[in-house]
Amino acid sequence: MSKSVIHLENASIGFSPDNPLIKNLNLDVNQGEIVAIAGPSGIGKTTLLRTIAGLVPMLDGEMTLFGRNSKASRGELGYIPQRLGLIRHASVYHNVLLGALTSTAGAWFPFSFEARRRTLESIDAMGISEKKRTPIRLLSGGQQRRVATARTLAQQPSIILADEFLGELDEETMESVLSKVTNYVRTNNATLIVVEHDISRAKRMADHLLILDDGQLNPFVDQPIAMQISMRLDKELDI
Amino acid sequence: MSDSGSKESKSRDVDGDQVTSGDSIESKVDFIAIASRFWYSSRWFLLFIGLLVVAFRVTNSMDPNWGRLANTNNNLVTFFQESLWPPDWSVIEAQAYPPCLAAPGLSFTCSTAWLGMIETLKIAFVATILGMTISFPLSLLASRNLSPNWVSYPARFLLAGSRSLPSIIWALFFVIVIGFGPLSGILAMTVYTIGYLGKLQYETIEGIDRGPLEASKAMGHGWFERSFGVILPESANGLISQVIFMFEYNFRHGTVIGIVGAGGIGYYINLYLKFLQYDKVIAYLIIIFIVVLILDVVSIYARSLFTEDGDVRRPSWWSILLPPSMLRNKED
Ligand SMILES: Nc1ncnc2c1ncn2[C@@H]1O[C@H](COP(=O)(O)OP(=O)(O)OP(=O)(O)O)[C@@H](O)[C@H]1O
Ligand SMILES: [Mg+2]
């Protein structure tokens, strides 16, 4: 029996109550699951993740995390933003440490050996060890993305929200990053929601693939494109 | 506004030529379009002209007696020849008392100009450090992207209060409360620094990228970690260059506070003003001018090290001192 970790009920998500991006959303994500979300650009995928992360207030409805009716507590939730949110003038080490220290007990940052160990470990896992003293602004796009991923792994969260974290990576690096993250999720029985544009990649990594469209989150239907278009037409024409 | 009217009529003439064969309704529409386009493209310039006119009229309303300007030249020449020039450079000679203990070549370090200047520099330095120490936490509280309104407004009020009076008024206040001397100067400038630097700092903090803050919020950082782990490194360049600017600013203003007895070179300026020894005063002023100029250049250079944003590697302090050939193999 797996327990529901993220539970949304009749949720309205967006920025204006008159015109929400997502209406009446019901979503249940269980512990240990990997859910991928795809959908057209500007439809509200990032906004959905930010809402779950507690950064955007819900317009309507209910949300519970771990069965609790409150925001995730310190270190519980890892967020890899689409725009990464790294401190540009600080080093890779510093940025990743900021993740590690949220879940290492009783330590303020420069002094915790456990935080330090985890930081170095996840920097290493992302293959950017030789850059650990480099400020973020001097890194390439893909390297920066891996720093953001390392920061979340160092945090060892129970929920990971990843917004296109595999972008800008070559095939080989992408595979390695992907396997590190899915490994973490599987071995720790954590939960991962990932926004992913590449449908085949999304299907491969995820237990469920959801498509966000028309303000609704629907299961992905694997059918030839022609079929999908005709289904859509049917829906629109109300046949 | 009258300016725009004349241009409008000009554009109507042009239109009239064009539509002699056409109907008049179209020419009217065109005129409005062109007028509004003219207004739109030059509105900032017209606004500026308007402000100049207002400034002139305000001056007139204060009864400036423009005729007095006519004598300025004569006054200046007389004053200059009879009391200002040449400067009395005895101010950089050692004072008769207390006896100068410095090596013979360094006797200028016993002069009033040197002593006053060094004291002013010391006051500015201490006030900047103390002020920064107090203003940074206050500016964190005052930033609206970090603190709720009920915290940020009182903090802003405090900062606004301490910079609402110029440092010379604060100096006057502290001289009255704790007496003459550099300690009053330090306190006065510290208070002013808190207000002024604090404002610069919270504006910098409010201007930082929202991304790192959101990531920090999602991870669940506390106030302390967010302030010193996220905000401080993210805005460090701006904050450092503001502190350097503030030191320079405090030095410039520190030359004045001595006039009310709060220490520094201003003390001597005030002294010789009272004795009407303007040739000594001008010597001090020239020295201040030169030192301010030097400090200004140093400050601009020092700040340029902290304002970069891009792919250029910022020179570190030691790399400035070493020749480039020694640095090349140190790059990693
Ligand atoms: N802070 C905001 N305030 C108001 N509107 C916003 C805000 N942030 C995003 N939006 C709008 O919400 C809509 C959805 O944005 P969102 O970033 O969630 O899209 P997305 O599905 O992640 O798109 P993409 O695939 O391009 O990243 C967009 O139209 C955007 O303009
Ligand atoms: Mg997005």
C-alpha cells in the first residue's frame, strides 16, 4: 500500500482568479512514483510546480503534502527550477552546500562535516568536480543545470520537483544525470515530478506521463498523431 | 507647450501642400496623427524645457536681485589678491608645539594639515565600518522581498530618520551631547552612514534576481541562511562598491564636520577663518581638493573591481601587483 505524498483536490492554479491556468485539478502522486508532465509552452507547467513548492498561492481548492495541510517543511522538498535559481557570483560548492545544509541536523553551514561530505558527493555525481571552486556565472548552460540538480540531490529530499532539468545536455551526460536522479528516487523511495518536453524520454523515466492542456491534466494516450487529432476534433465538436 | 504648437502648424503646412488635390477631411486626420506623433517622440524633451522654464520662474519669485551678480567679479579679484593668494604653506610645516619627534625629512607629519587630514581619514574609516555593520542587518529587515511589511516599514523609517539630517547637523548634536572631539565626529558620521548606506543596500537587495530567493524558499532556508548564504553572495559586488563609495563620501563630508568641533581638518579651517587668515584656509582647501581627487580615483578603480558582470575574470588583489607574465601559468 503506497501512500499519497502529493494530493491536489479541485485545485485552481494560476495568477488571476478569473482566468486560472489550470482548473479543477485533481492529482494524486504516491510515494516512490515518478510522474512526468508535458504540454505546450506557456500552458502552466512551471506554475504548477511552483504551486506545489509553495511559491505561488493556490487560487482555489486544497493541497496536502505528506497528508499534511501545510507547506513542505525544511529540506523535505527539492526544487530544480527551470531558470535554476543559482547564485551567480558564488561557487558551485557554495550553491550545492545551500542544499545540503537544509537536511543536515543542527549545523550552520561552514561547520557541518556531513553537509560537506554530501556536497562533494553530489557534485561528483554530476561530473563537475573540477569546477567546484568556479563561480556559477563562468559555467556553461548544461553545467549550471547540473549544479542545480546536485544542489537538490545533496538536500536528499522526499519530493523532487524538476523543471526540464535535462535540458542543454548531450546524450551521454543526460543519461548519466538521469540515472543518478532516478536511482536516488528509487533507492530512497522518494517522489519525483518532472516537466519534460521529450515524450519518449518522459515515457522511459516515468511511471505516469501526464499532458497538461486546456487547463487540465490528462493521461498521455499513446496513439498515432492522426488519431489524436481526430479525437480532439471529436471533443471540440462534441460528437 | 508653445513650442509644440509652432511645430504643429509647420506640419500642417506640409500637409496642406500634399493634399491640395485631395479632400480636406483626410488632411485634418493627418494633422492630428502627425501632431500626436510629434508630441510622442519629443515629449521628454518638451518636459525638460518646461522644467527649465519653471526653475527660472521659481528663482525670480525669490527676488534674486540679479544686479548683484555684476559686482561679483570685482569682489572676487579684490578678495583673491588681498587675502587669499598666495596660500600660506606654513600649514604643512611642523607645529612649534608639541615638539616634533619625527625624522627630519618627515617633519611634515607634525603639521596641522597632516594631523587634521589623518584624523579626518580615521573618522571616515571608523564611521564607515561601524555604519556598515549596523546598516546591513537593518537593510535586510527593510527589504520588501525578505521581510513582511510590518518589519520593513519600521526599518525603512529608522533608516530614513538617520539620513534625514546631514552629518554636520548630527555632528552639532553629538558635540552638544558628548563634547568636542573626534568621537562626536565618528558618531555623527556613523549615524548618517547607517541611513544612507542602508538605503543603498536595501535597494540593491531588492534588485537581486528572484530565482535564487525562490529556490531558497522552496528548500526551506531560515532567515539567517537566506540572508548570509543567498543574499550576501548574490549582492556582494554591489554592497562592496557601495561601502567604498561611502568611505569616500564620508571623507569628503568629514572635512566639514570639524567646523562644529567634531574633529578632523575642519577644525583648523574654522580656526583660521575666525582669525581671518584666509591664506592659510586656502592652503587647507587646496590640500583637501587634492586628497579628495586622489581618493576619488582610487575609489573608482577599487569599485570597478566589483562591478563586473560577465565572462571577464575579475582581477584579484594579488594579480594587480604581479606582472602579467607571472600570472599566465597560474590560471586554472
Ligand atoms: N509571475 C507571474 N505572473 C503572472 N503571470 C505569469 C507569471 N509567471 C508566469 N505567468 C504566465 O503564466 C503562463 C504559464 O507560465 P509557465 O511558466 O507556467 O508555462 P510553462 O508551461 O512552464 O511553459 P514553458 O514550457 O515555456 O516553460 C504564461 O502565460 C506566463 O506568462
Ligand atoms: Mg516552464
